[in-house]
Amino acid sequence: MVPVIALVGRPNVGKSTLFNILTNTRDALVADFPGLTRDRQYGTFQVNNSNAILVDTGGLLGDEGNLSELMNSQVETAISESDLILFLVDAKSGLMDNDKKILQSLRNTNKPVFLLVNKIDGQDEDLAVVDFYQLGLEEILPIAAVHKRNIATLKFKIEEFCQSLEKEDSEQDMIPETKGPNLAIIGRPNVGKSTLVNRLLGEDRVLAFDMPGTTRDTISLPLDWDGKDYTLVDTAGVRKRSKVGEGIEKFSVIKTLQAIDKSQVCVLLVDAQEGLTDQDMHLLGLINNNARAVVIALNKWDHLSEEHKNNIKSEFARRMTAFQWVPLVYISALHGSGLSELMDRVDLVYEAATKVLETNQLTEVLKESFKAHQPPLVHGRLTKLKYAHAGGQNPQRIVIHGTRTDVLKPAYIKYLEKQFRTAFNLRGAPIILQFKSGDNPYKDAGKRKQPNKTPRRHKLNRHTTGSKYGK
């Protein structure tokens, strides 16, 4: 189960800076789904060769410092779904009353809290944290996020915590995994995810597993479809109905990210009646950023007129230019139409994502692609692509060796990706291209001989003229 870590603190204590450092990006996804604050950011970072989800709960107090925002339903959800809370305070400002109020609210969640005393630039670490000992927290770490001071220590502490969490999960895992790919149904609220899950599993089957779980609960449901085994990854929060409002499905970006992380194939369910929304594109971006094989299923297709269907197809062609490699399936989860085709597509994209690509075939495609379309010259010099080999599967990772590969333009990299996808029929499977530059170690051999001779010649001249020893 992928761990969830929340950054909490007053405004301007350095949460965003720390978020960017840990996720190693300034382009973190900003969720704008209904029921989520617009400024909350979600990112991932590497922990023990696996991912952890980092949530920046920025703006808890608002511009006026009103603490009531802390426990609104959205922030409360983000904190309750976390496994660890990183509580940031400002060493330069010292301990503030709002820091104490925030900590009191965090204590009510019974979540483990690490206290990070930020902005210790130019201060003695021991003196910087003295005021904050009165908070009574065991884990206190002084840091300077801007200068990455003690960030390595912070990462080590996070790794230790995540290791203990993984051990706990393995001991409590009571549901045996089945054979076949892990399949996650992803979608906006009320697009028909519950209906599709029920249709795939059977109504009686899903009721047996649809039990209230903890906030970290990810359920693995064994699925048998047409004699083939699958594991349906389902999170309680994705399908749970809210107690407030009629039939309004509660949405959780955190649980969606957890389901994506545990899956090998994602089905992005889209409401055909509403068309492709910005939120659908955000979800597709989440899936793509996690390099998961994907199929898009347009639900409620049978309710549309022919004119409406044509309009939807045109809209997809216009908005999906960057994702033309993702297959589309038209289904009705309610009536069960199109589900056989959907599962066939799931099989195909999983096969594409796990296919073993041979070095000689990859190199041949690379050379043919290079011959047909060479990259543009940079500073009058040409990039050369020599050979390619597989770097792993699911996702497909292709390692390309050459010279000056670091100057390749994104458009040319996309061109190569398309060539590999077409040649090996990798539809629905993400491709990661890695480039390695290596110069010929013998290309300067002739030049190295000349400097070796020069010192001996100068030494001889100095000896004969007496310049070394004087007259």
C-alpha cells in the first residue's frame, strides 16, 4: 500500500518549498475536482525504490489566519487519509499560538507527527528548536528547505517510517492475491464506477467485499472473466457514498492515486453524455504520470443519438492528440454491453506493457527511424543513435545509446516513441525512453600522443640551452 504523507502548517512556513524538493518538481498536479480545495497539491516521491504520495495541504489558515479552515471537510479528509504528518513551523518567527492550535487538532487525529523546524538558516540547530520542545513531540528535526539543509536526514526518517508501515501492511494483509493483472477502475464521481464494478463481479460478490475499511484500506477483489483471472483493485473511498446529499459519490484523489499505484492496468471511465471533461484529462494525466497501461471506456454510450455520438468522437479526436495511443471502448455498465470488448482491450494493453522486446529488433527500428528522419543539427553537430535495448517492462522502458543524445528535442523523442509503438504494437502501453551518451574512447587516441612528446622536446631544449641550470 503506497504511503500517504501530509504537509501541514501555517501559511508561509515553507510547505511548498519542501513539497517541491521532496517531489523533485515544480509542476506538481493541482487537483480541481469538486469537493477539493483548489490549492491542494499532490505529488509522488521515491521511498525505498517505491512511491509515496505527498500532499501539500497549503492554506489551512486562510489569509486572515482563521483556524476554522483547518477542520473543514476537505482538509480533514486529506489529513485523515494520511499515514504520516509533517508539521512545519518557522524558526525565525518562533512558536506561535496558531502552531499550538494546529498541533492540538492534529493530536485529535491520532496520526504520527514529525515536527520540522524550518528556516534555521544562519542559526545554531540546537538553539533554533529550543522553543518548540514545549510542544511535547518526540520527533523534532531542524531544517532549511531552501538550502536543502538536513533534507537527507528527513528522507531517511521518512524511509524508516515507511519501512515499518510496509511490515505492518504485510502482517495485516488478509486477502490473497489472485493471478492475472491488477485492474483499477478510475473515474470522476457518478460516471458509473460502482455499476461497472458490480457488473464485472456480480452483485452478490461485491456486497461480500463492500465492508467499511480503514482510511488506508485498498481491497483486492478476485475477478474471473471468461475463464481468465484478474485482481480488481478497489478503494473504499472511491466508491463510498457520502452521507450528505443524495447519491453524491465521494471522491478522493489520494485513494485514486493509491489504486493507480497498485494497478498494472487502469480503465478510465468517462460519462459519454457529458463528454471528455477537464477532470477526465486530469485523471488521465495521473495515470500517465504513473506509467500505467490504460483503456478509456465511454460509459452510457447506448443513451446517445447518432449525432451526439459523432460529436463525442470528434471531441475525442481533437482533445486526445497527445494520447492517440490510448484505445477507446464504448460500453454500457448498466446493461453490460461492450464489456467483453473492454476486457479484451485490457488483455491487449497488459500484453503490450509486459511484452519482452529484443535488442536486435529495437536496434533495427531505431536505425530505420534515424535513417528516415534524422534529428536537426545543434551547433552544427549531429546526434547519432547507435543501438537500443530493453530496460524493463510494465512500463516499457527502452534505453537508447548514442552521442549527444542530451540535445534531442522533445518533438524528436515523441517521433521515436511513436515509431517504437507502431513497430511493436504497444497500443495502450506507456513507453519511457532513456538516452545514454557515450563517446568513442579511441577517437582522440591520435591527439593524446602529441602532448606526450611535447614535454620531452621542451625538456631537451632547456637542457641544451642551459635554461634549466643557468649559464
